[in-house]
Amino acid sequence: MFSRTLWTIAGLVTWGMGCSLGSSSTDLKLENPRDSDTSPQTDTEAPTDTQDTEAPTDTSATVDTAPPDPPPVNLLANPGFEQADTSWNIWGGAQRVETTAQEGTWSIRATNHNGAEQLVEGLSPNTRYRLSGWGKTEGDTPMSIGVKFHGHNQERVLFTDSEYTENSFSFTTGFANTSAIVYAYKPGGDAAGYADNLSLTYESESNYVLAWSDEFNGTGAVDPNKWAFEEGFVRNEELQWYQAENAFQESGYLVIEGRTESRPNPNYAPGSTDWRTSRSTIEHTSSSIRTKDLFEWQYGRIVVRAKVTNLLGTWPAIWTLGTDCSWPSNGEVDIMENYQGNILANFAWGTNTPWTPNWDSSHWAVSDFEEGWADDFHTWEMDWTEENMTILLDGRVLNTVSLSDTINGSAECEGQNPFKQPHYLLLNLALGGGAGGSVENLAFPTRYLVDYVRIYQ
């Protein structure tokens, strides 16, 4: 949220691939009914020998005739490539081949950077699934099977043997994801790799539980037990004076409203060189709400559904700051920033120079999204583990950083990792400033809407 020069990291996961997320979800938990026990019993009558008073031995036996548990349902179509149908998108020179199958007749053959992929829809959000399959390679470069666009970074397993072996892994869908792409892929090398008999099955519900949330279903002021306010002119030489009145609940949403006003700056100091006190009047107002000193968390997943402004002069944001050290050595995560027609996803931490951060930043032009994108609500997520932080938009990865790289320099809190401490959340609408741009043609009032905030651990 602090000013920076925009730049895009090379090598980020490519947006889209033309696949849309399914909106429906399917309950994939399997019922395992057992019939009532009607097993026959053999009753052996007691002997009539009056000299033997010992109780007769019960030789009756129970035979369990209940059917075995049904096998897990494979959610993949044509999992063994036996049919020449359109279930799999086979691309880049990969092909179905005979005589090299692990079972059946057909398998998929891939070489250098090609393979097959299948869009699986109707998955449940925040749910664990297991992907398994068989693979082999004829060269030194492994064959792989994996999953992507499921609400987390790509996950895969490799096959390095020249004979078929089986491998599997579990993955969890994101909170906004009801689909995923399963693939078989050869990441390099001219020698062929093969995959066969893939299986995608339901495993369990996710172990994430809701730790904190606000659904904004009330009316009027926000909950003071959850939110506090920034006040005044705060950062980046922005135009707005932050005040509590501009944040309120209405129709099931948090509304943060930018307005034009004209009143004296109570902190005005004639001759001051500080931009906060050199302005004699307040011309614009907005609001910035935060959970500082009310709720902080370390590790987990935050999910925010919001509708951005995407108007020149506005700068809405969803972001976090660490509780210890001053900026930027406390660590900043911009889960969402929207200004000058871009969506940004950023991480920042300290360097050897005060007030100068390391930025790991990405930006995406809204004009590259589908028509009318800014008119709708969208879901932002930040997945935070001890190893990585990943920012997602509608289940697609925007940016990810390894926490092995986010170590502060000597300016402050040297050697510490600001993303291995609790953070608090901020939601705000800035106006103007170095990033927001001119408000000359901006119609007031202007609104930034948030549907809900949910934090899971």
C-alpha cells in the first residue's frame, strides 16, 4: 500500500488458459451403508448327561455377509485414455499410443514440453482430493502428473523409472474453487514419457476452520470489537483525510466511501514542510479500517470477496502489516491493490536502507480480463504457511513468495523474517497520491464494496 515502482516478476503462473471455473459443487462424500446383520446362527443343544454339570459350550458363529465398501469414485473421464474422445486436451505433439499401456490398450505419450490435460468441474471448495496414476520415462527427464488452477500453486509427482510405477498425492481446493485441471506432462528431454490410469478421488474435508470473520450483515457503523480506524492524513501524500464516518454497513456489504468535503485541517501548521500539516484544508475524505490490537493471526488462509472501483484517482486495497518493527521491516502483503487500471499482488520486507523495501510485486491489467470484470464481485485469497505465501484471485495464482527469501536487511530487525510473526488486516480506499492518479474527472461519492472477510487456520 506504500508507494512503489511497478514491476512484474518473470515466471509467474500464466493466467487463465481459457478455462472457466464451475459454479456448482458436488457432495462427493461416499455413503458406506451396511445391511443389518441377518447372519444365520447354529444353536447346539446342551447334552443330557446328568453327571456332567458343566455349562454347554456355545459353538454358534456369526458370518458377516455385509457387502464391502464401494471403491472411491474416479472423477476423471476416460482415465486410461482408452477412448478417442474429447475428455483430454492432448497438445504440443503428445498422443495416445498403443502397446505401452500399464493396463488396457492405450496410454498417453509425451516428449519435450507437451502432454494432456483435463478440466474437472463440480468439485467442492476447501476439500481434499487425491490424484494418483502410473508413469514411466525412457530418458533422464521424468514424466509427471499433476494438478493446477485449483486454488493453490501447481502440485505434481514425478516418474523416473523406465518401468511403470504408481504414485499419488493429496491436494486441497481453494475456497473459491469448484474445478481443477489435471495433467500428464513431460517437462523436457526428447525421450518419451508415458502416463496411464489416472485417478482423482475425494479424500476428506479440509482441516481449515474459521478463526475470524465479518459478513457485514448489520447496518450502520462497523463492529467496534473487530475494527479500528486510521485517522487523518496518513501516508503516500494521498488526498483523503481518513475518518470513521466513511465506513459503514449497508445491504450486506461494507461500504468505504470517498467523498468531497471542505473544512479546516485541525493539524494545520503554517510554514510546515510536512505534507500532513502543511495543508490548510481537508478537500476529500475516505476511510481505512484495520484489525490492529483486535485480531492478528499467523499462518492460515484469508478470503475476501470485494468489488473494486477501477477508476482513475481511486486506490482500494486489501493488505496486512506485521505487528513488530516499523515499515517495511514489519512486512507488508498487498493481497489486492487496484489503481490506474491494474490489479496488484505484492510482498515487501526490509533492506539495508531505512524506508526502502524489497518488493516482490506483480500487476495485471484489468483490460486483459473478461468484459465487465470490474462490475462484479471477485474473491481474493492469501494462503500463508511456514514456507510460502501465495496470493490468488478467483482461485488463480497472482503471486507467490518463498519465506526463505524474505529476510530483513540491516536497516531494522536485521535477519528477522517479517512474515513469521502475526499480521493484522487493513481495508481502505485511498484517493490520489503517487499511485492513485488525478481525481479531477472522478465522480463523487465513489464506493469500494466488501462482501465478507473470512480467516481460516
